[in-house]
Amino acid sequence: MTSNSQSPIHSDLRDLLRLNHHHLLYFAAVMDYGGIHPAARHLGVTATTVSSQIKALEAIVGQNLFLRRRQRLVPSPLGERAYILVSAWLAAGRRVLACVEQTMESRPAPLHIGIADGVPLLVAARILKALRGRTGERQIVCRTTRHDTLLDELTHHHLDLVLTDRPPSARSGVDLSIRWVESSGIAWCAASTPQLPFPDCLHHAAVILPMRGFAMRESIDAWLTQQGLEPLVVAECSESALVKTLGASGMGLFPVPAIVADQVCSQYSVTVIGRQAGETERYMLVTHQNQPPAELEAMDPIAR
């Protein structure tokens, strides 16, 4: 076909052709890492390269995507909105690559799950084992860090699911929902049986607790206050396994989720000395409202 017989390119397509992957990738990196220099270090390129790509993208859209405030780059209102769309676009690109790799390797793409540090590992294992029955040959890739950090990564499509001990707060421009919940009470364990009955044995006794800021710690503190108990907190731990290890050594009494109490007793050679009333702990899988992993599509959201 000669050039004279070719149809003219639609103006919308012509505008799209001006964009390239580097424009959007470098823009997202500056947003993710908080500046041009950190983004350049992460991408393995010079700051000049990143800066020129940002300027080229701003020339295409005709507006500033960043503003300079007190020697720092901050996103403009347009930059904030664009970031949500660009994150989704990059996530789609990752899914395309995963699909290609899956076709080449005949293996499903991994299911990326973030586990909040407030979720005890035995509870995480219990929930992941149940989820594993739905994944078939799909590999589960897990990482553990703070609740807020994981929800940010879920928002930006770096994760498929987040297992956490508290519901997500309202997040601008993104619909998240809770797809599955496990409930549990709290049981108290000890390396040896206390002389006083439960819960009086906790008063002025040495105890090992989760760190402040974890949902389980908030429940325990509220319950102790309600019961008028004032234990001696000899250790606070961010790792649930360390709470159990110190407790099993005889350092103090310690709490565990009741749903894994039997497993804790078996693994650490301790005994349950009592249980708090009610099921105060909630463990939930958080996912995108409109893009849940296939394993969860059959599950109705339990909460918004």
C-alpha cells in the first residue's frame, strides 16, 4: 500500500505515540522514591536522564507534574492523579510480562502477598495454608513489613494481597476491600503453672507483650485496664516468635492468638493458663476492589 492510500493517524493515537515507557517509568520512580536523585540511583541511570524524561513528559501533558517546595520536589495535583493511573499502567505491563513468562515456562505467575508485622507468624501460616489450597501450581511470594507500607505497595499494584490485623483506612482514588477474615481470642501461656488462678496471676507478674501499635497489644492493654491488672512488662517484641521464645524460657507470661494456642503449646512446651473473653483479634486479606486475584474472586467482600 502506498503512502497516499494510508489512512491518517487519529489525533488521540498520535498523542499516545508521543509517550514512551521511559516517561512513565521514570515519573513513577520519582514518586516512589521521593526525588530525582533517589530515583536515578534505583534505576541505575544519571539524575540528568531522569530529569530530562520528566521534562519531556511535562511537555507532552502541558502542565507541571512536580512543584519545588523548600528545595524538595512535591507532586502537583495533576501529578498525584497521574500517579494512580501510571501505577495501574505499569502494573498492567508487569502482568503482560508475567503472562509471557507463564507461556514460556508453562507456570502461573506468582501470587505476591504482604504480611503485616502485627500478624503472628503461626496465624499467617494458618491463613496462607488455607489460601494455598486455592492457588493450584501458583507460587506464593511473601514479605513482611509495616501495615501502612504494605497497603501503599498494594495501592501501587506491587502486591496482590495484604494479610493484616487491621482494616485499611480510606485511601484516595483506590478502592480496597477485605476479602476474608479470621477471628481469634487471646490465650495466655506460661512455661510453668502460676500459683494464683487466672487472671489474678497476671497482677504484678512478669509478662512479655507485642510492641505498642500492634492491634493485639491494643486489645491486651484495654483488657488489662478493664480487669484492673498491672503486670510488669519485662519485654516488648516486634517479632511474635520472639515473644514465644522468651516466654518459653521462663522470662514471663505471654499472650498468643487462641486459634494457634494448641500449636504454641506443642512447639514451645508451654501451657495455656487462661483465656480472655471474646474474639477481639481480626486477621484479614485486603485486595483491590475491582482487581482481586483469581483465587479470591469467588469470595464476597466481608467489609469495605
